[in-house]
Amino acid sequence: MNKGIISVCALLLGACPLFAQKSYQLQSPDRNVTVDVTVSDKITFSLQQSGSEVMSSEVSMTLLDGEVLGANPKVSKVRRTSVDQTIASPFYKKKEVKDAYNEMRISFRGNYGLVFRAYDDGVSYRFTTDRKDSLYVKEEGAEFDFPADYKTFTAYVNSTKPTFEEQFFNSFEQPYANEPISKLNDGRLKILPLLVDLGDGRKLCITEADMEDFPGMFLNNERGKTSLKGVHAPYPKVTEQGGHNMLQMLVKEREDFIAKTAGKRAFPWRAFILSQNDKELADCDMVYRLASPSRLDDISWIKPGKVAWEWWNDWNLYGVDFRAGINNDTYKYYIDFAAEHGIEYVILDEGWAVNLKADMLQVIPEINLTELVEYGKSKNVGIILWAGYWAFARDMENVVKHYADMGVKGFKVDFLDRDDQEMVNFVYEASEVCAKYKMLLDFHGVFKPTGLQRTYPNVLNYEGVNGLEQLKWSPESYDMVTYDVTIPFIRMVAGPMDYTQGAMRNATRGNYRPVNSEPMSQGTRCRQLATYVVFESPINMLCDSPSNYRNEGECTEFIARIPTVWDETVALDGKVSEYVAIARRHADVWYVGALTNWSSRDLVLDLSFLGDGDYSLELFKDGMNADRAARDYKKEVVPVPADRKLAIHMAPGGGFAARIVKR
């Protein structure tokens, strides 16, 4: 054989790719967002905003049998469509959502594909498969590479333990670290959403949507590099009852795959939300748009609203002639308070069912549920029951039917603390079963929203937020105020959040201390009022004691009147971790809420959204001494300025809240 010829051929083969590279481009309707998909021996895409590269990523999906979707891909078909529609959104921050995008579906030999969508405010992609047999997914490849070492706002998992398995057990409630990608702690998983600061005011928020029958995604990094990689919890193999009051299922062993699922399906959306300024993130609809449409034909029975809640205030009543606690007299008092103020629900939080039994049909002798439900019904107040995960899951249909027949209105299901496929499937099953019996759901100890509230509108709220409950036990150094002006731009992008606000005991930075039985908030009274406007929460708690609310009539009346769902939302101003201002309309009444961090702040709010006409402004503003006594506030009723420019001042840790009506 002629060795010279062999060498030349080898050289030529080395110079020429074995796989012909193909490129496919997709642009947003306004042409400012571009996705370039490259297919060679692998599949990659890059994302640009206004001609500037934002990030790139290789994508793949590895099956348990070793097949890699995305390895040596062969394109069989490319189909493009454009959509411009309006989605009805009945229990949301606006009555309808504009859904306009360009879509590209790339089909590959082997019966799989990728779908890309380009919106004016971001990009999303998902895998699809079209196979007869079930699939066992070993891992999904997603590595998001950035051209620079951008700073991030990152929430780590709760656990600092060394193994991912120990970190997968997680309540999804953590404050944000503001660190560059290369310096993130690579020994600790990051939860979504995660925010990347691209500079010049631009941001990228990474999250996911339509997460059905698949585990949630965490992100991790490699120290010193500017990339983030997707990580998923493997499927549970062995679980054991335990955890909080024996109400959880703890994973003792996992499979070597992350999901077992149907062969014909669409996988979750990976969403990349782009903003030119921070306030755009405070009014983002990406997750809602990407979610599967409603599966309920009748939603007339679904009633959002407010809830008088006893756990945060530790059932701590005063001025009553009975011993306050977990008993019927106490709950009747809460029902009376709710009825006086038009509050739709009272919750029975943990303690009404016999402890350590994980059995929701065993009620403590101090509680007569039938009597409470009937008493509430006579006052037009519904009852919601707290439920530990395993007590609810182990006998779900029987429990739901039993309490639906009794007249209970819904459940607050708590302590899920996982987002592996088994737990994600539970959330969908619970939503379906509760919808069947016309029961509401509020998920606690749960992963971030991914659009389930659109698919099952009876799911009204989620925790997955480091809410006010933390102040019952957090040390004096804990900074809830900065967190409050961070989450509207990150966690709230994913969907509603049960933050559980409404404290009437308020503290300045130097005066705060944790008190379990008489807890306080950080920041001013007006800050607490404003959170009912700023934070999205279709079913919203009043966390403090009815005794305290009855001593604070002006504030209580204002909170009680604020709607929990809206016809229109306008993000007025904001900067991540510094301040936020939002206006929302319900029917013909507008509300405005603003929050600041620990810096006092003056803002001029543009109220031009009101249009023509004369308007009256009922406002609550921080008092002259709110920096010393956080409860200090002033209520005024004034005309809206003719030029629609409203100047407001907020004390350190302060807030501003207003109700606007046409005169």
C-alpha cells in the first residue's frame, strides 16, 4: 500500500468534517432576539439580543440504553410557524396574555426533535420524541456557556452537605447571592429561576415551564469557568417515611435514570427571558405562555381570595374569654374576623390532625371540623385544611372526597421538599384529583411554579419562596428587606408566591429580633401593605393575629379590599435588590405598591396609564418617624396630579401603597 496516499487522505479527512454542518436561524417578531441552531456531530444553539451574543449551549438527551438524542444528528424536516394570539388568564395578574412568537421545529431521524420559540422577550426550547415504547432518560445535556464572567443573582439549595443526593432534599427557599459565574460555589446546587446580569441594564432569567412527568432542573458550575450546567435528581428507587412529623418520604436510594416516561411526548421548556431593564422582569408572562392550556372545562367554582391564617401569629389572641389555641373557639373567632372584613377563607394549619399518624382522617378531639365548616358557611367564609405531603398522598382520593363532601374548600399541601419525577407527578395528580372534587390547592415546601396554575387553574399558589415565616426564627442579621426587592425580578418571574405577609408588628433594622409567638416583620408598616400589590398571590394570607388587626383598623380595611387577581398590570419602575414599583387594576380600581431596600428612597411614579379624567388617591406612606418606629405611617386622600407624576418618599426598609378611583 502507498503510505504517502494514506497520509494525504488522513490529512484531508482531518481537515474536512465528517458531518456537514447546517445552520438554522430563528428571530423574534421584533427581530431583536435571534437563535442560531447549528447541527453537526452535535446540536448547539446560540442566543443573541440586538446583535450581541448572550449565551450558547450544546443540547442532548441520553437514554438509559446508551442512545444519545443529539449525537450525530440527521435533520429530516424543519417546519416554521408564527403565532400571534391572546390567552385568557382568569386567575392571574392580568385578564389576558399576549402570546406572539416565531417557532421552528427541527425533526431528526430517530423520531425525536427540538422545538425553538423566539419571543420579543426571550427564547425557549424543548425536546420532543415520537416513539412507541416508554423511554428511560439517563440525563439531559444542557450547558449554558457565557461569553463573559457575568454576575448572577443565585439562590442555592438549603443544604450545604457535600453530595447532590443530600442536596436534592430541599425546600427551595433561599436568599440570593450576587456573585459572578466563575466564583459560584460549585459544591452546592443552584435553584431556578437564576438571574444573569448582562450589563448595560440587560438581564437574562433562566427557568423552565410545563414540567410534566419529568424532574425539575438545578444548575451547577465548574469553579473558574463561565458556564452553568443542568442537573436533575434521579428517580427514587427506595423511599422511607420520615422527616417532619413523619409527613415526608425520604429517598434512601435512587435509580440510574432521571425519568421513566412515555415515548411520545414533549419535554419541559427551557426558558431564557431577556430584559432591557429590570422592571420588564417584574411583569413577565413567559412561563404562563409556555404552560399547557387549561384542562378544566368548568372553572366557575374556583374562588381566589384572602385567608385569615393562624400559624404565623401562633394562635395568639388576646382580649377573649377563652383559651386560644387549636380548638373550635379560636377558629370561630378567626371566622368572625374574616366575615367582618370580607375575607374569603380561614385556614386550619398544622395541628388539627393527630400528630405523627400521617392520617388526615384522624382529627384531634379539640376540633369539630363539621361544626367549623358549617359555622364558616353561615358567615360566607370557607375552610382550607393544611396537609402534610405523605398524609395527603397516601390516601389522596379518599381524603379529597371526604373533605369535599364535608364542605371544605381546599388544601394547603406542605413538606414536599423534592422535585424528582415522582414528586412532580404527585403535584399533577393532586391537581387533577382536587379539580375533580372542586377543591383549591396551595402548594408549600415545593419547587418553583412552572405554569401548572394555567393547566389546572384550581392551583392558586405556591411557596418556593423565602417568605415572612423566616422572621419567626431568623437571627437579627437576617436581611428580609433586600430579599423583598429581589424576588419580584427573579422568583416571581416563574409565577405566584405564597409569601404570607401582613405583619402589624414592624421593626427597623436595629429593632428586629425573632420572636416565635409574637413575630414581627422587618421594615415599615407601609411595606407590609405594599406587598399585597407587588407580590402576585391569587390566594393570599393575612399572617397576623385578628386581635392585632382589630387594633389597626385603617390598615386592615385597606388590606382586606385589595384584590388577589387582576385585569391589568403595569410595572412602573425597579432595580433588582434596590426597589420596585408596580400598579395593578381590578375592574375600574387601580392599586399601586412600592418597596425599597434599607436605603431611603424618593421616586416619581408615572401614572399616565390612568388616561383622562379626575382621580382620587387614597395613599399610605411611611410616617416622619418610620425610620425609628417602623409602624409609623400616614394615610391621606388626595387628587391624582394632573400631570400624572406622583412623587413618593420611602423610609429605609419602607414602602408605599395606594388605591386610585375615578372621581
